[in-house]
Amino acid sequence: MITADLSRLGLCPGQRLLDIGCGSGRHTCEAYRLQGIIAVGADLNLDDLKQARGRLEFHDRLGEHGGGCWCLSAADVRHLPFPDAHFHAVICSEVMEHIPDHHQAVHELVRVLKPGGHLVVSVPRYLPEKICWMLSSEYHQANQGHVRIYRKKELIGMVTRTGLRLYRSHYAHSLHSPYWWLKCLVGPTRDDSLPVNLYHRFLTWDILQHPPLTRQLDRLLNPILGKSLVLYFRKPHGSIS
């Protein structure tokens, strides 16, 4: 499930992209498919990093990559082990809602980004997320814990105060919102609910097959039901931190 539109980042061969909080490597793998890109995935969860490595190695075996290279790192978004101004693009997808010290996390994202570079941040959208919290008292404690719900202006303000400039925003994954509402109704940690499991099978099929009908439906519903808010920022040239 790809949330960030990497085609918007204008990356060139030899440039470096960091996918922080990479999980099982969805965006890292997508970046690795771009021509000549150095794709770096980082996460604190070692099991997720093992899955990401397996997916990247699978792409290597099939030759499904752009001829660049990849690497993975165990890293905390609040204390990134990378030099200042090291990456041409940074993706932080569905991570910030888990971080108590999100101001420190944003500082680190900006620090490792080159002047002129792109930062993409996605978080759960306010209304779909609020409904999940209302339907289940367990929801925000499941899935490694959600410590806050962002309003769009709040998150934009926190990032732009560092000097970055917002140039695009959109919503994504509208078909996933009803799935999470249904999951919250039956219990977010349950795995024996037939309706939830059937919906999950549908979403998996949709992600793998990309049928035109559901892609069009997703685009039409995203402004209303999109599960994720996706923000694109650029670091001005001449910026120091």
C-alpha cells in the first residue's frame, strides 16, 4: 500500500531517499524501483526490518529495481544516525502519531534533509481517526499505540515553522476507513471476525491487483473518506538546519 507519490519528488539517479519508520518496506521498495536511487529504510522494529530485507531481496532476485542500491538501518526517528543534509528526500509515513516527542522527530527529519530536498509526511486523517477512537477505547493502544490525532493545520504549522514550505497535500486510502471502523466495532485486536477478515481479503486483493474500478472509486472517495493525510514539503535552498 503506497501512500506517498514518489513521482512528485523529482529524484535523479544517485540521489538518496530515507524511508523512516519503513515497517516492512513498502516505500523503500517503491523507491528502489526508481532509476538509480539509493533507498534507505530505517525502523526500530527488527522484525519489520527483516520483512523489509526479504522484500528488497525478492526485488533483487526478480530484477525489479532501477539499478540503484538499498540498505536498512535500526534507527529512532528522534535520534537519526545520519549526517546533516544527507538525503535528497525523506518519507515519514504513518509514524508521527506514534511519537510522544514529535517536535524532536520533526527536527531530525529536517536536519537530515538537503536544502532543496523533499519531505513527505503522512498521518491518519482527523475525522476517520476520531471515529476509530470513539468506536473503541482499545484502538489507540493497539498497533504500537496512537498517542494523538492531528488536525491538518496543526501538522502543517509544526513542519513549516522549521522553515520548510508546503507545496502539496492530498488524502489517501478511502477504502481502508470503513475497514478500520468495522475492526474497531468488533475489537481492534480480534482476528476471528468473519466480516473483518473478508474485508481484509478484499483490501489485499485490491492492493495486489489494482483493478481500475476500485482505483477510481478510491480516488473519488478520498476527499471525503481518505484514511491518510499526505503532506509534501520542500526545504529551501540555503537552509542550514
